[in-house]
Amino acid sequence: MLHHLENERKRMTTAQYQQEYLAIPSDKTRQIFPDKLIARCMNATRPNNISEAFDYVCGVDPAGMGKDEGSISIFKINSDQDTATQIDHIITTKLYTTETTERIVSLNQKYNFNKIYVDDGGIGFGVFSELLKEDDTKFKTIPLNNSARPLDYKDEKRKRILYEDMIFNLLNLMEKGKVSLLQDPEIRESLKSYKFEYSDAGKLIISSNYNHPVQSIMRAVWHLQTKSLKLRVFSLKV
């Protein structure tokens, strides 16, 4: 236990460690997604059927054979209202990349996804590569890692996208009532776990001790991101 706490002390900022393990509230650290906003947005339910009137997108945060969980989020897109409604959320554990790929291919057969957004960093690169080999998914699979995204399916052009952009895009859409989330406790816990603070040098620091549900959600709702959406990190300053 002491070894774990020492590792956590090294990994976290002082304010994060004091808040998480010493129950000392920090005047620097704040939830990115406020409780009231989470409650307001968690109003979706799993549907009994699939409507061809909507597009469906999938966000994937793959997991390997270790202790970490993975997450798959499926959203129904209303293009007329520019909204996204979560219709399923799947926690994955101890899956080979081929097994994760098989599950996504099976879900694609059910929903005929418009796009599949995958974290292709680390273990996720295997899932991304395998989806590119499948005829039904290769043209709709989009890699979204924490540093860059492609501008075309051939990956010939890339544009930098920061991890924070996806987080604050989700926050922005939730604040505007553009996203409805399932009432799953894992989703609530993940949203509440996301904290931010500013270092003494003014650098933004984002942390989470349970990030997988949000990781898949933020990738799926990136589908609604447009060129006119301009996010500013400094809007979170208090």
C-alpha cells in the first residue's frame, strides 16, 4: 500500500494527491464536468430498435489483456439538430486486439456505422490496423489519438489535434444540450473523475483516475465537431 501511495505521489501533482488520498480539498483543482451538467445530460436510454432515419457512430478506447478496461460507445446522430444520443456503452476487459476488432465488426453489421473513431495509440493501433483490413470498416475507421488525426482515410494528410480539444469539445456539446448520455454508473464516475488545474507556470493539467468511458465518448461525439467550433482553454479559469 505504501509503495502504491508513493508511486501515486510521484505521478500526481501535489493538489491532486492531497485531494484524492488525503481528503484535503484543493482550491486549484476543479471538475471539468460539473455534477449538475452530468445529471442534466444523463437522460438517454437504450432503444429497443434501430432507426434507418439516423446515422450511427462508434467511439472506441481499446484495452489489452492487462488490468485496464476498454470502452465502446455508440451514438445516434440527428443531423438536422446536430445532436448525439448515446444508445449503448460497452465495457471491455482482457480482450486480444482481434477480439475487440471482431466485436466492432459485429456492431457495425448491426448499426452500419457512419464512422468508427478509434484511439490508435499503443494497443489501439492493432485494432485500428485490423479494422482497415476489413472491407466493411476500412473506409469508415478514423484514428483519433491524443496528438494527431488524419484528414483522409489514406492517412496521407494529418492535422494536429490536442487531447484537450476532444475533452473540451465534449464539455462544450454537453453545455449546449447537444449530447445525451446513458444513465450508466460507469459513465457518471468517469465524467466526475476528470479534473483540471493550472500549474504555477500557468500550464493546464488534466487528470482522471477512471478515464475509459469518457475516452470512447469524446471520440464518438467528435463527429459533431465543425470548423466553426472554436474552443478556448482559458474559459475554464475560475
